[in-house]
Amino acid sequence: MTDRVVLHGIGVSSGIASGPAVVVAPAVGIDLDEPASADAEVDGKRVREALDQVAAGLSESAAHAEGDAKEILEATAALAKDRGLIRSIDKELRNGKGVTAAVHAAVEVYAKKLRKIGGYMAERVTDLYDIRDRATARLRGLPEPGIPYLTEPSIIVAHDLAPAETATLDRSKVLGIVTEAGGATSHTAILAAQLDIPAVVKVAGITESLIDATPLALDSSLSLVILAPTPEDIAELEKRFRRRAETLAGSAGPGTTKDGHPVKLLANIGTAADAVSAAALDLEGSGLFRTEFLFLGREEAPTIEEQTATYTAVLEAFGDRRVVVRTLDAGADKPLSFADLGPEENPALGKRGVRLTQVREDLMDNQLAALAAAQEAVPSSDLWVMAPMVGTGEEVKWFVDKCRSVGLPKAGIMVETPAAAIRSADLLALADFASIGTNDLSQYTMAADRLQGDLAALLSPWQPAVLSMIRETCRGGDATGSDIGVCGEAGGDPLLALVLIGLGVSSLSMAPSKVPAVRAALALHDLATCREIASRALAATTADAARAGALELAAPVLRDLCAR
């Protein structure tokens, strides 16, 4: 019998769930009895056939999926046919490894490369391991791994879930999802949100002390998981859920504080489909359109015509509402095969964002030309364009001049580096607005890799040093009369939103599902209270103390709306 244990992770989809746990068994590994490869060509053909079968199965699943699920499954199917991976497997076979050992060795080499790149590419390691495990099972004549057949509504528990598993879940049988790995931007998180399944990821220790049928309860809004919950635990989760629902029921219209101070509430999007979905919701536009998804995973850059069609579709979806477009943010964690500037010892500090497009000016010129054409096609649009990873006035002037030359009226910058935050007044004297990317700003301020799980505490936007960087950016906005937005994960935290507004931020962009809670939190507090909460958080010496201080001054209902 599992004892009652309370664990925390990262809530990635709103809601509560309680029910029996079903643990996803680990995949089969290398066949320890297989012989070494005696004919690398024959064995290589056998491996390629297995990979082709895996790709076909994933493509078949993609054909019956929609939205993010479809795109993720298609990308994973393509990864199964990656020529670099196949060449690496052939190399391992020629070195004498058996077929399953060769697959595992080659995949691990590939995975290390992706982890070193970091960011989006590091998130693909789960997909890569899924391909490895499916191919291994086929080579051993065993069923592909996956979620067992569910005989009753259950909570799925796994080290991690592959996209193919998450995308094909039976919503009527899956009450919730808990994983030991993953993160806020992992495929499990994205798909759980799309399927509206309560989910908590990165729950350390969940698989160690759990057996099938152990009762579980979770509250993804609070990032909370309870093993062997008591009836009182479940009753409390249900009470909190009802209180949240009551609070959110009146959340509608433009964002404002209790005393009427306006705060634009916007959506982060990555595709035209995201734009259509978000535009149907009660929000004020998009504060971050991640255009890099148009470019990633391609052998050639998208044409001006292709880009124009996508940007036009996004602008049409939002009509006269604001759309803030981030120009190509590639390099480092998002490499481009057609814009490879050579190896870098530390790519996160290398030629990424605007630095890449200054070398490959054609990429920036074509993108801005396409954006200008889209704006002309949708004259009612409110298009704002910003450059990522800006650090100097020279970079800002270069970008703004290019925007002006094609008739784009709003040219801004991302504040992701301490340099941009500290010198924001100087940079904003040249640009029209700024948007703070709190994910990267935290990473660079605290010198902590975003993908290093054991450094997660340092990466909290509640770190007083990060809050100080945001304050400096807002001071630059005050000095120049410029709008300052936040488009990182911090913008979707209802409690932190109060701090951000108190510091001087004028717009918040987030996952669309988070808008109602943020809007409700703002409506409960006047601007003076937000400023008091911000001062309390800034005066703290630790991230935990900053959050605790803010929570102490906030309305009590915030305890129901916010993760710990």
C-alpha cells in the first residue's frame, strides 16, 4: 500500500483529477543475446525497414490527428527517416554492433548533439527515444511500446510520454497525466493542453514509489500531485476547483486592474492554426508570434510568397487586434540547416537571433518584405514587429532601419539579455517598443542553462535579480514613453502578473488558456496594490521569499489560481 505523499511539478493544463494510476511500463531495451553484425549492409537494410515501419505508423496516426498533434506526429515520423541518424546506425553496424545495439548507440550520439544544442531541439530527444524504442521492439519481434489498454478511467503515469502516445489518448478513459520528465514546452505539455487533460509534468520521484492502481489526485493549476490521497484531500481539491471556476466565471473583456488601469492580455502563437484558435477566444491579440516554426526542420528557407501567405492568415484571424511578430529566432537551440554558420563552443551565447540574420541578411530582408506584404493585404491590421536577442544600439538601428525601409510602422526589440535591460532607455530611444522574454532573460541573468533541471530554482522569474532586470527595462520604457510587454512564461502566472504590472509592464502575452486567470487576478487589485506587491517582491532576497511576500499582499483567492 502506497503511503500518502504530496509531490509538486509543473502544471501544464488546467483542471483536477482523481482516480487509479496506470503506470506505463518502460520500453524493451537492447537484445543482450543478439550477435554482432556480420553483414552491415544486410543488417542496415533490416534496420531501415524497421524505421520505415515506425515512420509509417506515426504518419498513419498523424492522418487521424488534428492541430498540434498532427504537426508533432508528422515531425516525429520525419525524424525516423533522418539521413544523419541512419548513417550513424550504419557506422555502428560496420563497427560490429548488433542491430538493436547499433540503433541505441546511434540514437544516443544523436541525442547528445540535440541536448548540447538545447532549447527546442533538446525537447526532440523524447521523440528520438520513442523512435528508438519502437524500432527496437520491431527488430526484436515484440509489440511497440505504449500505454496499456485502459479498462476504466485512469490517470496515466510515466517517466515521459512520446508524442505518438499522447496524441492518441482516449479522452474518455484518461482522467489526467503525470510524468517524471518533460517541461512546460514539451510535447506532452502541448498535447495535454490541446486535449484539455489535466497534467503535471516534471514530478520528481513519481515512478519510484508508485504501483498500478494506486489512487492519485492532481491539481494541474497548483502543480500538485497526491499519492494515496485521503477523502479530505479530494474534497479540498474539488472545493478549490469550484472556487477557481467561480472566480473565472466573470473573467471577460479587456484586461484592467480593479481601478481601470488597462493591461493588454495577448496570446503566444506559433502557427496560423494557433492564430485562428486564439483569435476565437476572449483576448486582445497576439503578443508573440514565433515565426521560427516556419523555418525549422527545412532544407531551404520558406519563400517570400509562402511567408506572406502565413502572415496574412495570422493578421486576418486577429482583424484589428494587435499582432506582435518576432522575426526569425534561430541559432543555438533552433539550428537551421540552410543557415549553418559553423560549430560554436557555446551556441546559446553565439550567433542566434538578430546576430544570425545580420550575417544572413537575406533571411531578414525576405521576412520583412513578406510582413510588409501581409500588412498591405490586411490594411486593418495592427502589426508590430520585433527582433530577438538584441544587445546593442547598433543592432537596434540596423533592424529599425530595415523595418522603416519596407513601411513597417512599429519596430521593436526583445529584451532577453541583461545588456538590453540595463540600457533599455538607450535602445528604446531608437525603437518603438520592447517585449521581455523572461525565459531567456532568466537564463542569461542567472547564468543557468534552461534545460538543466537541477538549476530550475535559479531560472524562476521570481528571482529578485530577474525582477530587477524587468524593473530596469520598465524604467527605460518610462523614460522614452515606450510600451513594455512580457511574452515569456512569467506573463501567464496570475500572481506574478500583479508584480509585472506593478513594475510598469503594459501588456502580458501567454498561452491562451491562461488569460482568464490572469484577467481575474488583475481585476481584484488596483494599480497601487500591484505596485506595493512589486515592491515587496523586489525587496526579497530569494525567489521563494519574493513569491511569498507577493502572495501575502494579494487577494486570498490567488492561492486557488496559482501554482506554488
